[in-house]
Amino acid sequence: MQFHQLEQRRRGLSLAIAMALLGSFSATARPSASGGGPAAGPQSQAPAADADAAKRDRRPSSAPVDLGAIVVTANKRSELLQSVPMAVSAVSGDNLRREGANSFVDYATQVPGLNLVSTAAGQTQLVLRGITSGSGQANSSVSTYVDDAPYGSSTVYALGGLLTPDIDPADIERIEVLRGPQGTLYGANSLGGLVKFVTTPPDATRAYGRATVGYSSVSGGGSGFTERAMFNVPLVQDQLALRVNAYHRDDPGYIDNVATGQSEVNKDKVDGARAQVLWTPTDKVSVRFSALAQNLAGDGLANAGVEVDPATLKPVYGYQKQSRAAGTGLFKVKYRLYDLAINADLGWATLVSSSSYGTQKVNQNQDVTTAFGPLLNPAFGLANGGYSIVDPITLGKFTQELRLESPTEQTLAWRAGVFYTRENTTNRQSYNVFDATTGAPIDLPTLADVSIGPGIFKEWAGYADVTWHATSRLSVLVGARYTHDSTAYTQTGSGLLTGDSQFTTRSTDTPVTYLVNPSFRFSDNLMAYARVASGFRPGGANVGVPPSLGAPTSFKPDKLTSYELGFKSTLLDRRMVFDADVFYIDWSQIQLATTAGGFSFLGNGGKAKSQGVEASWKYEPTRGLVLSANASWTDAELTADTPAGLYGYNGDRLPWVPKWNASVGADYDFPLGDGWSGFVGGSYRYVGARMTDFLSAPGPRFSVPAYHGIDLHAGVYVGDWTIRAYVKNATNAHGITALSSETTDPRGAPFAASYVPPRTFGMTVGLDF
């Protein structure tokens, strides 16, 4: 199986077959000068602000701002952001909706050290602090949580490195990003960090709601429409409440297919809803149940990208034009997540139970004609044969966590927990042959039909940490986590190109992670900390490797250790915050693809380091005006050669990691008189140059140039109404977010390039009720 050479959309059997053949608004905006406010997480279960308070919050006020009052749940406790002794960023859901942000591409640069490798909507790899082996890495190095529930695959069998859940910010209170390994509290796949969507909890004090409609238009493309609604209803006053939000987005397309004459082929539809019930029978017990659903579908997303000349990066047909075989490009993904959180204050400790069950269903039809047409058409005597891979993937994941934690204010504050997960995945890949012009099927024997799975992954873990408050200023946190995971994986296959096969492989691992985290508070507004932490990704049974091949039947976890120093400050009567950190990461046993007997499979080899500096700043010089900036410098490179089968050498930069990232922004809220108020804002972002993936053939890698972007937004409030407008990518920059060869030669032309969306204009009208 291939995991790294062709673009992720053709991952799977592609290289194996080639070798074998050749060689055998959401809600109305509520601006907050701080970009967020005290907010309840799943542990505190505090009610959301009521509707009247929301209306008051969105008007200019003479009250002093407090930029140090943002609350996060990064440490699985509700804490002030400026008191958490590690690098954490919080992006306000209100600000995201205000800016018209719908996806990671819109707000990633607001977080220092966060980068993306994105081919299309629903297909994005998150990279924190440079921890990535390339665009085709099989498993994610960044965990994703929705409240206290993990979501997404922990294995290599369900495209876990690519299918990152990109939740619509319709009713998101904030997004928390934890930088650096989180292996002690969060376990597997958090070796780079963690992204946590924190939703707005139900409010049992009163009924209220919001509704918004929106329109958007993209340069050189089509138009889109958005409808969102939310309502909150107390079912039992002060004890039981229901909160429901629902949304529909028609995201405009902007790429035309010159081969078929179709326009705007990459348009998509996003539908979703979330329902939450919160029951607080006493002030010491809370029970919250929530259900989330989101569907994304498009007929051109699996073929996203524009053909370019790899030497010049100039588009072959134009910046917004591609040439793809008829009938290909389908991409659909359905997310479902159900979670139950129970919190009980026992006095001497708090008991937390978090149960969740998530599913993910993917269906895609990827055009691979450019890659395999030159090889297969002469062999089959076809003049215009087209080829595609139909690839349905299913994931079912159950998790259970039990945690007992002492009050945080005691001299020795402790916490202990157990965690269990069971993940079941299937991934079936079938090759189709058809007329490339019409899409009509061509009657040939089965080329390849491979069933990958079921893959069963189980994990048991126990963890504990202790925080010693040695003095009122000095605290030391130490923690550890022991994990036992097991994998059973079955593969069956048939077809002219692969032959018949059926085999099962198994593997087990017992990784241990740890954390040492002292912090010293010089004053109430200045803290310094040190952090030594480790993380891992699970190993597993190898994919696509028949036992007779002589290749390893399993691969091991890869591990890293991070060393970090940082400080957090709150200045000028809490009107300014400034945080900075430096880090060094040692990454070993990296999971990389290698080859044997014409098959590509995962192995462990090579070492890498990532070191850098991150800084963020926010300042309100006068009431209503908030200035912000962040920047990161990351030096991520190999410290040993890659294994045979890849051509990466000691000192080579890790793929898709820019040395420099930066963004600056300004927001201003102001009164207009007669019950009207307004806001304006804008941001500038910079993403530095990046190197492409390590290659499976000798030769230099390609460099992807840096790009800039400017986003603008403005709006007014009057009564219960909000009207806002935004422009994203105002300069219409052609920033490349993914690049890889369309052929079986990793350096062969043409390449497919994915770009940030062109200039997009949008308007939204919202009503509070």
C-alpha cells in the first residue's frame, strides 16, 4: 500500500499496482474585546450568557476590558488561559463567525505554530510545531476533540492523517489549540498537539434563539448561500435545558473542468446539526448528552487541484481550471458523534465520566487516469481509457474515560484516570475502467478489488498526575500515562493486477508517556514555565504486505520528547497580553513508507528535530479597539537519513513546514447613535515557503513559495439585528496548500496544486429572538 508518493486522493494500491504491472452565521456575532470571555467547558457546565446579556455585550461600553479573563479547559479543568503553564491558544467562536470563517483554512494562521496541508474541503492535515512526515502521512499527529470526546481515527486504516474533522463554527464557543505533545492527558496521536472544539452549553434560565442567512461569491466562480439557526429552551427551570443548532451551507465552487466542460466542479454542500441536553439536578451534579451530525458532499472534491508544471508551478490550463476524466471526483463524508458527560462533586474530589461513540463514513471516486492510463491503456488496447479508484471508508469508535481529581487549590492536587477505546474500520478500494470522455464503463475483468479490514484497534490506558504547590508562587506538575494497544487487521484482494490474497496480521504495543511541568509566578500577571513532555502515535499491523513477501508485518509507534520554556504576561491594567515560548523536539522511529517486492508499506526509521520560537500579543489601547499579532519560527529537519525506499537525508527540511508564519489583526467596535453600533476589522497573514514530500526516486524536492493574505470584515448592530460583510483573501493570492505529482513518477509532470480559495465576498443578516 502507498502512503506518501501520489497525492492523498490516490493513496492505497496505486504504487503497488504500478510496480506489479511494470515488474511482475452561524449565530449572530457578539464581539468581545478580548476575543473570548469566561466560558464554561464540559467540566464546569456553567450556563451560557442569556439573550439580554448577549445584546449588551455587543455594544460599545466604557467598562474596562480584561484580556486576562479567557477561560479554557485545555488541562481538563476550567482555568484562565494566562494561568495554564503550557502553550495554548483560544480562538473565539464569535470572532470566527464575525470574520465569515468556515474552516481551518480561514483561521489557522491565528494560532502560532499551526500549519495545514489541504487538498480540498474535508481533506486537511493539521501540523503543529512541524511534526509531519509529509502530505501523505498515514496517521494524524494532531488529535481532535469535541468538548471532552475524541473524534477521528487513531489508526492508519481510515486515512486518519487526512480526514481531520472540520466542524462548522455555527455554535462553537471557542477553539482551543494545545501546542506540543499531550501524551499524558490525551494519549495517542497527540504527539504534535491537540485541537479542541468547545461548544456552547445549554442554559436552563431562559429561552432565546438566533437565526442567520448569508450569501457569498467567489472571484471567477459561483455563489453560495448559508442558513443557520439556534434555539435554547429550559425544560425544567434552572435544572434542565435543551440547545439545538442547525445549519446548511452551499459553498461556491471556482474550478472548471476543461475536459468535460463542467464549471465550478469543486462546489460543495455542508449540512449539520447539534443537540445538547444539560441536566443539573443539584449544584454538585451535572449530566450532559449531545449529538452532532455533519455531512459534506461534492462532485469534484476528490479531484481537487489544478494541473501545474512542477518546474515553474505555472498552471497548465489556468489558475482555476483542471482536466479530469468524466464521472470522477465524488467525495462525501458523514460525521456523527454522540457523547455523555457526567460530573459529580464528591467534596474531597470530583468524578468525571466521559462516554462517546463516533462514526465517519467516506465515499470517494478519485481520477487516476493520468497516473495509470499510459501504463494500462496499451496493455488493454484502449485508446481513451479512464481509470478511477472508488474508495468507501467506514469508522466506528467507542471511548470511555473515568477520571477522579482533587480540588486544585490544595497543596498536593492530584488526578487519576483510565481510558478505553475500540475502533473498527473498513476501507475497500476498487479500480474502475471507463471511457475518459463520456464516463461510460468499459467491460473488462476486475482490475483490482481490495478490502482493507476490518481493522480492530483497542487501547487501554491509565494515567495520573500530581501538582505540588510548593509555595504561593512555585508549582510543579508531574504525570505519566501507561498505554496498551492492540491491532488486528485483515486484508482480502482479487483482480488482474493484484491477484488473490487473504491474510490477517496482529500487533501489540505498550508505550509510556510522561510530563514534568514546573511553573513560577513572579506576580499575579507574570508567569514562567518549563515543560518536558512526550507523545506517540500507535503502531499497527502493516497494510498491503502479504506474509510471503518477507517484509515486516507490523510497524512500531513513533515517539518524541519535547522541551519547552515559556512565559505569559498580562500588562497595562490587563489591557495587554503577551506570551512567548521556545521549544526543541526530538522525534524518533518516525513512521515512514518504504518498499519491498513492488509493495509500499509502513516502517520505522529516521530521526528528526523541530525547534522554534512562538509569540502572540493582544492589546486594547482604547475601548473598542483591539490589536493582535502572532508569529512563529520553526526549524524542522531530519537528523538521520530516511530508510531505503525514500530519498531524504540528514539536514533536509521536513515537508510542508514553513520556517516563518505570522499574522496581524485589528478590530474596532464603535457607537453610531440612535441604537446603532458598528464594527470593522481586518487581518494580514503570511505563510512561508515549504518543501514538498520526500521522494521515492533520486532527485531534488520542489519548493512551494510563500504567500500572503488579507481578510476584511465590517458590520452594524441595530436592535436585535446584525448585518455584516466580509472579504476573504482580498488580494486574490494564489497560495499553494498541497502539491504532488499526478503520475507514478514522484517528479513527473503534471503536478496537482491546491490553492487557498480565491477572493471571496460575503454578507450575513442575523436576528436574535
